[in-house]
Amino acid sequence: MKIPIIFYLLFFTFFSCKKAPSRENEKKVIETKSVKKNSSVDTWKFVKIFSLSPSSNYSCEYKKYENVEFGLSKDSIFINGKYTDDVYTNSITSTSYFDQQYLYRASKKRLKEELNLDFPLKVKSIRNKKAYDNSSLLNQYFEDAFFIGDYMIFDDNGCIVCFKKTNTKEIGKVIKVLSKKDFESFPEINKTIIIDDSQATAVYEINDNIFVAWFDGDNERWYLVTYKNKNLVSELLIGKSETIENENGTLDNYIDFKIDENLKISLEFSTGQNKNSKKIIKTENYQINTESNKIEKL
């Protein structure tokens, strides 16, 4: 049986007519420009993409999403761990998310078939506050999305894109510049890291699979350590405080570090008789590649 042309027109405008939050609802949203220390962020990773209408043989491309992770903390969106945009948050009935009932029925049917998901009476929805701003990074993926259980769901030109929640973690100080002194109040985690046959005294997680390991002792050391799929990727000495005996007495050597919100690492190498008379020898800069988790020298 031939599918009426009108169906194709409706199909390729899937979700384009969804209701945007009303001005009244928008006024109720309190804007948050930055994430507060120790606030939590929920993260979602790509799991599936499928057509709203399988009979159309319309191809849905997944590669755009397979290495993307979305984070949401209050009204702040993070893409691959980096803050990008703010969103409006709303709780609405499932049917009112769609302007046309046939879109609701089709979505309900396909989500049940593909993920065994049932629409609740109400869903949480988000909308990019810069939905019409070409500079918005979030617009590369979606303007609107809704949530069912652990799933974040949005459309892509007639395809339903599904992300699933992976965890809820503490952002803590990862969104600000980190240095040695910040870790005095930074929460430790239960993880064993061994470097040069020595086990770290304390380990701190600053992002998914990215850790700072502290080794106490006569020569204090700090390492930045990264993993991917539970495998060690990189380790870098980023901090040091040591005293060396020489013919003129003792010499203190230091490495101090800063890690910014974009996972860029700045190292300062210095020497001196004590911390109050340090002489800077050199500086080095590194960057964590968020795709491979490799620590790369700049």
C-alpha cells in the first residue's frame, strides 16, 4: 500500500511543532550561570537511534552521537564534561509535549517497540535557552528533549535519539582551576593507583576516568592519571616537593600545577632554598584529550 504524501511531510517535520515553554513558565525558571561547588550532575550516554517510521526505510545516523556525553546540573548543560549552555526545565503532560497527537502516538509506539518504554502521565522536558542562537553548542544536537526514567530522548529529523543515564556524580571543583591547596578539602575516593612500585596515599577524581594521585613522604609527589574503558592511558608528574643534599647544603625543587575547567594543565618548575625564595626554571602546558583521555603536551 502506498503511503500518502502527506505522511512524509508530517514525518520529516517530526517534533518541529512541539510546544515551547510558555512565557509564564519561563518566568518561573531561575537562571543559574554557573554550577556551585559540590552540586551534582547527571550524565547520559548514547544508546540508540531509530526511525519514527520504520516502513519509510529512512536511515538514522548514529556516529554523530556515539562519543557524546550530556551532563545536566540544575539548568546547566555539559557536553563531554564541559559547560556549554543553560536550559529551561518544565514538567508537562506527555501528550502536550507534542503539538500533534499523531506524533505522540507514533513516538509512544516506537519507544515501546525499541526500548520497552511506556510514556508516563507527565514528563520532564528541557529547552535550550539559546535555541535560536547559532553560537550555541547544544543546538548541534537538540533544542528540546524529554526524559522517561533513565532515558533522555530527542528528535533528529524524523529519528528518535536515546541517551541513557550513566551515573550521578559530584562536580565539586572540576569546574574551577585546581591547584595543590584545593585538595585539602577535596573528597578522596577509594581507588588504588600504583606508580613506580608505590601506592598513592590519596586519590581524587576530578572527572570521569581522570584522577589526581598524591604520594606523601620525604619527597611529595602529585600525578595526573587517566583511564579509558578501565585501562590506564596516561600518567604525568604534575606536582613535586623535594629536598636534595649537595656540597653547598640543600636545594629545594618544586613542581606546582593548575588544572582549569577545560582540563588544561599548567606546570611551573622552580628551585630555591625554601618556598619563599623560589626561582622559576621553566613552565609547561598540557591538555587532556577528552576523546582519547590522553595527556598531550601543548
